[in-house]
Amino acid sequence: MSNSSSITQFLLLAFADTQELQLLHFWLFLGIYLAALLGNGLIITAVACDHRLHTPMYFFLLNLCLIDLGSISTTVPKSMANSLWNTRTISYAGCAAQLFFFLFFITAEYSLLTVMAYDRYLAICKPLHYGALLGSRPCLKMAAAAWGSGFLNAVLHMANTFSIPLCQGNALDQFFCEIPQVLKLSCSHSYLREFGLILFCVCLALGCFVFIVLSYVQIFRAVLRIPSEQGRHKAFSTCLPHLAVVSLFLSTDLFAYLKPPSISSPSLDLVMAVLYSVVPPAVNPLIYSMRNQELKDALKKLIQSVVFKQR
């Protein structure tokens, strides 16, 4: 039995038992990480450099890419390093920092996706008032609110989680530090106050989810009333990527945390953690650039300018 005051490090869950499979995991995560860096970095650069993309929708997309870069950089590099050096350890302070930043970016992303749903609602359902309602100042305030909500949520959870006495060892059944795995190490009933905070956050998240759903109900109603097929196609092309990102984010998160205990296992938890923490930041740039002609043109222009400069 150990006490939280005596714990100096935690042991993370390894992806494989053999060094060969550990190296395979390293190269796989390296490929995903580089793809996320490249995709999000290209979109950030394109939005920042192309004045045609200086609109609310692309401003929020730039923030989403920054959040995705932060989110994947919180978990993947440490896991890669552990696989490369065949170790499982993470320091107590490192675990606390990882938990804080992961919660910070995940909460900020969910808040920003809610803001982006509001942006699409105004653009399609109230186009005449769009410019007045979403000027530069309201956009900055909403983006700041999304980042601020992430920071506040992360501070509350980290302070509460790491103030709970830990007396069940130091081995975590996950490849990064997250609240449920740390709570499993807590002493009996010491985790109840953290569950109360989690329940409060779940209620807020449910409110955001209802807002997103209602926004898209109104959006689809408005799109179906557009007389021209070209107009409907343009409206759908700006909404479907966001809806796909929201669906990917929510489906993986909800299944990971709300799946029945009867089907829970370390292997399944590991796979689900990869799906909601690693895959979305790498896939989101592809989703947003696939059907968005303006963004594709800006990316093409950016890549051509870089290639010609090198020549």
C-alpha cells in the first residue's frame, strides 16, 4: 500500500510486451503525430496568410487546429518516448501536467465546437444579421470563452483529483494520465467529491450537446428551403465537415466513458483512448479540407508558394 505523499511517479500502460511491438507502436504514433502537425499547421498558416479566409468560420477553425495540436502533443510524445526507451514511467508532476493540459484542450475543443455550431446557425438561418452579430469583437470573446472554460475546468479537476489520497499503488491502466485511472488508485470513498464535479460538468456538456443538435435541426430546415441546388450544396459543404468533427468527437468520448462495465477491459480502454485522444486531431484537418473549396484553394496556393520559393 502506498500514500499519495510518497508517490513520485506513475506507471503507464504499455501497448505491447515485446520490444519489437513497442517500436511498431512508436512508428505508428510518429506517423499519426506528424500527420496531425502537418495538417493542422497547414490550415493555421493558410488561414493566417490568406485574407479571403479572415472570416468568423475560419477564425474558429484556426482556434480548433491550435487546440488539436495542443491535445495530441499532450499525450502522444510521452507515449512515443516510453515505447522507444522501453519504459512506463511518468513523474508525479508530469502526470498532473498531462492531466491538466488534456482536460484543458478537450474542454476547450468541445466549447469551441458549440461556438462553431452557433456560427453556422447564424450564417445559414440569419444571413442578413451574420456580419452584425459576429464581428471581430464577438468572435474574440467567444473564442476566449472557449479557451477560458477549458482552463477553469482543468484547474478544478486537477486540484480536486490530486488532493485525493492515493493508496492503491501507482500503476495506471492507460497510456496517459486521465481522471478515471487516477481515481482508481484513491482510498475508499475519497473520490466521491470528484464524481460530483464530474456530474456537474456532464450536465454542462449535455447542455452544449442539446444546443448543437437544435442548431443543426434549424440549419437543415433552412438548407432544405433553399430553392437552388447550388445554394444547398454550398450550405451543406460548410456544415457537414463541422457536423462530422462533432460526431467523431462525441461518439468516441461518450463510448469511452459511458460504456457498460461488463465490456470494459484494459485493451478496449486503450483502443478507445487512442480513438478519442489521438485520431480526431489527425483526422480533423482532412475532414475540413475535403469539401471546402475555399480552404483547398488557399492550401494549394500556400504549397505552391513554398515549392516555388525553394526552387
